Amino acid sequence: MSSKAKSSFGKKLFVFLTLAFSAGFLLYFLFSNNGVETIGKILSTLQLGWFILALAAAGACWLLEAATLHIICRHLHKNWNFQQSFTVGMTGLLYSAITPSATGGQPMQIYTMHSMGMETGVACSVAVVKTIVYQIVMVFYALIMVIAKLHYFQTNVSNFSFITVLGLFANSIFIATVFLFMISERLTDRILRAVIHLLHKVKLCRHPEERYQKIHNELQLFHDATKIMGNSVQLYLSAAGLTLAQITLNSLIPYFIYRSFNLRGAHVTTMIAAQVFVAMVSAFVPLPGSTGGAESCFYLFFGPYFKSSIWPAVLLWRIITYYFNILFGGIFAYFGNRYFKRSTQKKLEK
């Protein structure tokens, strides 16, 4: 077996084992905490209307993902259509779910856009701008929620301050570094080299030059992307608005599951805040789908609401927000890519 084939096999095996671990993790806690019996009781009293709302919110998130991509793509590629954006969006959701990084879907999105006729540099700019807009909106959203709900979560969630401050700090540093690089590349380079040198001295960075080059190249991508995209305030505000709606709808899914379990009493804005914190913190888990971290964060933040029904809630939440992304992302990506590849080939033949 060639080294390339071995690498491909290793990556597939890693994804398979991670998905198996994720499923096993949930099943273990279901069977060890009377979860199956609890599911039976929940299903007998399930409020179907609320459960359908949870499914509809997930579907709306897919459409908003495509809509955000679409307005960015149309800014540079006037003939781009929504079906193409939807295929690219679902491709991104699929590969983000099965790769160790939250941005693991970007390379496949860039490849997909290129195969549809978009220049590689433009496709890269679309993916990069989409990412930075999402990060900025998520950080400000989380910051507002921290200010609004700080007392509640400090009182009801153990280690809340540490977890949230860590997540906000890491995301804020990322955004600040990107903006600083755009303002002054030389100053950013000096700060970056100084930080990496310090980390190397305290034995937290083994290959300083390699690490510097990797971070510098990523910052350069953001810099080049904004140059290509231009300074359209309307574009960025529209993308931010759609992203805000997407995050809000995604954050409503736990509340809809909560109400479908015939539970009540929790305030909807508090549950939205909890889901925003779950998404922000679990994004740092370096496994496909933040396996283990996502389930643990959900348990930590939503345990006070669901109580004995928490593990069935975790299972349904993961199915709707994670496994459905793999299932439907795979279906739409496969058929969408096949259709657009045939269309591109026919145009070239003409």
C-alpha cells in the first residue's frame, strides 16, 4: 500500500472510530442511566408540534448557511445561483462534521466552488470571509449573552466563568489578530514572533518557525480575501444579519426539544444563551463534531433544565444538529456535485 493510500485509509479510519465513539458515548449513558426507559416515557407524551419545530429550525439553518454563502458568492460571481450555494453549504457542513477542525469543510467548499467554475482565489476569499463573519457574530452574540445572563449561569453551572472566559478570550484573540494584521502586517509579525518565541522558551511550542509560518499564512489568507472582496459595508452587514439568524435558530433547537418533552418553566432566552456557550466552547475540541466535548457541554449547561431526561435530550440534539448534517450533507453534496460537474462539462464541450 502506497503512503498516500495509507494516509487516506488512516483518515477514514479515524473518522469512523470517532463517529463510533460518539455514538457509543451516548448509548453508554442512555443504558447506564435508565435512558431507554426515559425515552419510552418521553415518546408516549412527545409534543409533535415542538419536535417538528426543532427539525424545521435545523432545515432553516441549512438554508441560511446557503444564503450567506450566496450573497458573498454573487458579490464576485454574478452568474452564481442559489442551488450552487446550497450544494457548497451542505458540502461544508458534511466535512466540518467528519474532520477534526470546525473549519475542516472549507477546503472542500473551495474545491467544490472551483469545480463549478469559480476561480480558486475567489473561492478561497468566499470561504475566508464567511468564516471571519461567523466568528465575529458568534463572539459578540456570546458576549451579549454573558452580560445578560451572567448571574444565572454563575449560580447554576459549575466552572461557568472559567469555561466561558476561555472561549471568549480565544475567539477574541483570533479576531483581534486578524484585524491587527489587516491594519499593520509588520507590527502583527513582531508580536506573533515574540509570542511564539516566549512559548518556545517555556517549552509550549516545539517548532517555532514552522508554527509562525502556518499562522502567518492563515492571516495572509484573511488579508488577501478582504482585498478581493472589497469594502462593501452592505455585503458584510447582510452576511452578519443572516449569520445572526442562523445562530439564533440553531440555538432554539434545544428549547424546541425541551418543549417537545412536555417540559416547561425555562426561559427561552436563557436556553438560547446556553446553546451559544455550548457551541463556542465545544468548538475547541479537536475531534470530528467536537465528539465528547459537545455532549459534555450540553450536559453541563442543559442538565438543570432536562434533569432526568438529559441524556435522551443530548441524543436527540446530536441527531438533529450533527448526524443529520452528515446524512443530508452527504446526500445533497453527492447529487449536487454530480449535477454541477455534468453541467460544467457540457458547457466546456460547447
